Amino acid sequence: MNEKISMLMDGELDDEEADRLLSGFNQGEAEKWHCYHLIAEAIRDPEGFRADLHVDCINAIEAEPTVLAPHRSKTQKAKVYAWSAAASFAAVALVGWMALQSPQGTVVPSQVAQAVRLNVLKSKLNDYVTAHQEFSPESEMMTSNIRTVSDTYQENGR
Amino acid sequence: MRAVVFLLFCFSSAARAAIPLQQQDSIDLLKKISAAAHQVTYQGTFIFQRDGRIESTRIYHLVDQSGEHERLVRLDGPAREIICNDGQMAFYYPDQKAMMMERHAVARKGFPALLPDQLQTLSENYQVEDDGHERLAGYESRVLLLTPKDAFRYGHKLWIDQATDLLLKAAMISGDDEVIEQFAFTYVRIGGNFDRNLLKPTLPVMAPRMLDSRRQEEFRSGWEVDNLPPGFKKIAEMKRLFRGKAYPVTHLVYSDGIVAVSVFIEPLGPGSRPMEGVAKQGAVNLYAHPEKQYQITVVGETPEITVKQIGDSVVFKGRERD
């Protein structure tokens, strides 16, 4: 179901499939769908997002256990945002905010098309964060496991 | 005259003005904190706060003849435990299903993980000050303030137990004086009797999945960072394996004496797509950036500009690769 919702956000379902999916939503799924849109909003307007994002949404996002498989990248900006929202419940809580940027700081569609989203690969990146902690003098002052044990998303993805 | 100086000193203390520390004193103190972290037996509960979230964790830490033993029990959210026996670590994450993992951590590097000449540059990067005393978790602590001298690093405030030098609280502070990440004991008992049973895992043991930790140190990759932010120097370079990665990853570590930045370089194999972007979690910033046929990933508990500047100036200067 999550994958379907993600595909819907991506615009990858045809109208008939989309109708069927939307009308079959239970309470939880409807809320999730609502959440994804809130997140999409948040990614478009990071300034305003914390205040608007409902606590239940954050909880629902955090309870989400799996990483969605990456889809074919889209070049349209809006779709990229939506895709990001659907695939990246983690992005909100894991990183607070996240943006695709070219070295100049602007979104370049061709680069977006090429780039696999960071958040989809967060499990691998978490390995890097853990590997890094071992060398951090700052972590060394207490226990290098503080960040690791507190990380909701550690080892989430496979 | 002496009386005047003394009075001035009293007034400044009353106003809680921080007193600059001599470089050698700062270094000695930082070394003591690091040593205490591995030599003091304690148990307690600490909170860890970042990105608007607070989590509590229980920690048991025993040091005896057989070495250093630690068990962390996450109290909020999914139940998790981390057990560490002399560098051998086991992660118990039942919410993640098949979840016991182990790895051999590197031998503790000690702190600061720096070469002698780098210790001397500490005061070039931070102003270190004594910021008075504060009672924390029932213990009298000495407060140390490290204020960065440029925008490439965060500030640090450390609360150190007077008697044992154990770190009782630590906060990382942004340029806008905002606390971006902090940990603090809410309860701690230092020393005293220690029930060894408290070091045993209580969560179910599942099929182990090994985190691959094979690594080759003393390795010259040929990769360099051309435009290092001031004060950062290379403290480690290695080639290591990560699960799910077909090729060994080059891992370079740079430090300014207080924090570190890791650079991971891996070849982009056929079919793998480059990553480009920044991500943030508490004080940790992450920057991914493709460089020709290689993926560069930079991780550090520094501001974003630091990981970006490093990531954007990673170049290969070695000989032909094999």
C-alpha cells in the first residue's frame, strides 16, 4: 500500500488505479496521504513547516519501517517534490530538512534526474555516520554511541 | 594593587564572566575528560536532544581489570540496546527484525585524536574559557566554554564533574547562539557497587548480521582535500568495506582537535547513480557530491559550509589506480 501511495504521489498511477486507491483508503492511509502532502508542502516551504506539521504526522512518519524502492527520477520540479515527500517520510525527521542542490545552490532538472535522493539511501549513509563517530574526538569525550542509540533511522533501510 | 586586582576578579566572577584558559590547561583538561570517559565506572540516565526531539537513554559503564564494558538502553521509542565490550559491539534492534549486529570498533583513539603539533593549533580555532561552576545531576561541575573563531565550527559548552572529570553535560552551539544538540545526565551515580548483570542484554538475540569492519589502515589512497578549512588536519586514512558495497571505500578523517569530518570516496559502479545534496541531523551535516566516476560523501559535526567546502575540493592526486 505504501508503495501505491508513493506511486500515486509520483503520478505513476493511471486515473482508474488512482480512484480505486483513494476510495479504498482506510483512516490510517488517508492520514498518511494527508501527511505526505503536508511534507510536500514542507519541502517546498521549509521555513513554515515545523509549525504546520501535525504531531500525529510526525508519529506516523516515524513509525514507518521501510524504505521505498527508488523510482525512475522525474524531471518536473513539482513531481520531484512530491516524490521526495512520498519516499522520504524519513527526510523530515531524519534530517530536519533536506534539499537537492547543484553546486550553485539552485535545482537543475537534469541533475535532479540523475541524482538518487540521499534519503532513499539513508541506510548506507547511516553506516557512514556510524563509521564517522568512531573518529570524532567530540564523541570520544562521552561515548561514541550517543548518536547511534538515539538514531531512529539507524539500520532502517536495507 | 593586588587587592584591586582581586576585587576585580571577584566582580568578574560574580558577573559570571568567562575566564580564558591557557592553551596547555585547556588541552590537559580535554585530555582528562576523554580519559575519564574510559576509566570511570558509572551508571545513569542521560537525555539527548536534537532537531526538537529529546530522547532518554540508560547507560551502564564498568571499567575493571578485564577492560571497559558498556550497555546502553534506549528508553524512548523502539526498545534498543547497544553493548560494548572492549571495542566489540553488539546492537540489539528488535524493531528492525533480524537485528543483532556486531562489529569490532577501532581501538580507542584517545582524545584529542591529534598529532602533537595540532594540539598547539587548538587555540587558533577556539577560545577556551572557564565558565564557572554549576551543579548538575547532583554533582558539582566545572563549566568549560569553547567559542569558535570562525564559521567553520560550532561552539561547545562542557560540564565536567569536579572530582572525576566525567562529562556530565555537553551542548553544541551554533553561530546564532542556539543549542543545536545536547546531551545531559539527568541522573548519574559515579563509582560505587556495580551489578554486572546490568551489562547483559535483555532484548532477544536474533540471527546476527555482521557489519563488515575489515579495514586497511596506513593506506595511501591518493585522494586529497585541496581546500581544507583552517585548523583541520588529516588524522586517519584507510580503505574499508561496508555491507552492501561491492568496492572498498576510502575513508579520510580530518579534525580540528574538537570535532572530526569524514570523507568517504567510492567508485560509482555500473548502474549506481550519483548522489548530490546536503542533509542535516542535529549537529551532524552530511554532503554528497559526485566527482567524475566517484561518489564523495562528507560527514561531520560541523556547519554545512565545512562539509561542503571539503566535499567540493576532494581531488585525486595519486598515481594511476589499480
